[in-house]
Amino acid sequence: MVRIAVIGLGNISIRHRRNIRQLYPSACIYGMSASGHLPGETVSDCDFLVSSIEELVKYQVDFAIIASPATSHAAHAIPLIRAGIPVLIEKPVAASVDDCNAISEASKQHNTPVAVAYCLRYLSSASVVKNLLGTQTIGRLYNALVEVGQYLPDWRPGKDFRNSVSARAELGGGVLLELSHEFDYIQWLLGPLIVEHAMLRSSIELGLSVEDVADVVVTSTSGAVVSIHLDFLQRKAHRKSRFIGSDGTLEWDLVQNSVTLISAEGIEVIYCEPDWDKNQMYLNMITDFVAHIHQAENRIIDIDFATRTVELIEKIKADALVR
């Protein structure tokens, strides 16, 4: 029997357990809260609740998904890695570079598979953008404009957003870590980035102790200038990227799952699948991780690449103007 564990009992863990049940109907699913405390209520798609990582090691789970707050990722992942249990870690891999390095060192020392769950890499339009930029369809890239925004109080209906992981610095909150998808996929598309300027703000409307708006300018090694905007304020979810080149412009709408090419010949919709089930990203991610465990062909985000994202965020925080 396959044994799979999900650590953390928040919204994302509910999705992971449900997807595991769909992919592996006969699997035995173990759940654990981030704190280790046993909840009083029933936990969906969970066969057994445990109170410690040591129990999961004792039960010899086949792999685990770490869906606890980012500040707890190292504490939860490393004992499993040392026991030879593969781990898929929810993004970001950790809240600090030191924790990232500790996880990486454990993975290398014990030869245990580790991957990081940046699900947007598995969005069906993502590979289209990657291919178009890689083949220089728009010529030499000069600028990229990246924007994401979603109203934080709408993220978890029925819960006070001020007490959420996203709003608490000690749990790895703030837009930089919570919306780190953008830093991951831009480096995947364009390569390493250099921080040129950054401004972090906390709005009056949300009244958080962490940044809820970030504006960052970075440059790629090829000289392209990338402007990145992240916020917890936009009432309608918005996630787009625009790539401006010498021969044309690419527009990528991640909400609509579409890619549009604008050139001298006109406007052409290269790809559009707005009704694509976004849960398929998460299913594909788990399937890909299992392929990685079995040393089959895969495209997982490895620990070293994911660490680059946390390094970039730490650099942004160190250099940023704070308003």
C-alpha cells in the first residue's frame, strides 16, 4: 500500500490530500498539523492523523508534501530527508536562504529526492511562453512587465486575513514570499536576475505589519529590464506578463491561460484555454514529482533553483526602500 503524508492543515493541504486521493485511490493518507497538535474536527481525505514527524518516519511513508508555513519547512523537511523520505515542499522552499541551504545539504548528503511546488510552471500556457522566448519569436528582449494582484481578504473566506500566514512575518508572510511565483517563473524564462531598485509598502487599507505592495526593477544577464509589481489589494485577481522585443511583444495572461503575439503583421492569439481546470497544475506537479522519485523524465523545480528565488527576495528586502 502506498503511504503519503501531507504536513499542514491549511487550504493548500486540503487540495493536496484531495488530489492524492484522486491520483492514488488506495493510498493511505497521513495528515499532520504544522504545530503537531491534533485537531478536534474531522480532516478531509485523511486516513490517519499524527502529531510528529517521527511518527511519519516510523510509518515509512513513501513521500510527503510539506504544506506548513515557510518558516517551518526546514524543521519539517529535514528529518524526513534524513530518513530517505522524498519531499515536495510548497513554495517558497523556505523563508530564509540559511534554511534553504540546510534542506539542500540534507538532500545531497542523504541522496533523497526534493522538489519545490511552484505550480504555475505546470500551467499549460507556461510552456508556450517558454518556447516562444527561447526561439526568439519576438527578437531581442528589451523589457518585461510582470504584475500580480489579488485582494487578501478574499483568499480564505470565513477567516480573518490578519491572522493568516500571508499576513504574519513570523510565518513567512508578505507579498514577496507569498507571491514568489513571479520570481520563480521569470528566472525560469529569462535566467538569473540582478536587483536594481525596489520599494516595499504596507497599505492603510489592510493595515498589515508585512509588505502588501512591492515594486521591483531587475535586469537579466542579457540586459533586459524587468519591472515586477506584486500586491494584496486588487479586488479582481490579476496575473499578467508582457515581454517587449525588437520584433514584437508577447502578452501572457495567467488567469485567462492565454498567450498573444503582437507584431507588425497584427495581433495573433497563439494559445488560449480559459476554461482549463487549474487543479490540473497541481495534479501534474504531483505526478511529475513521483516521476522524479522513480528517476523518470520530469521537469521538477529543484532545491537549488528554488533557493535562487529566496536569495533574490532577501536581496530585494535588503536593498528596498520601505514606505
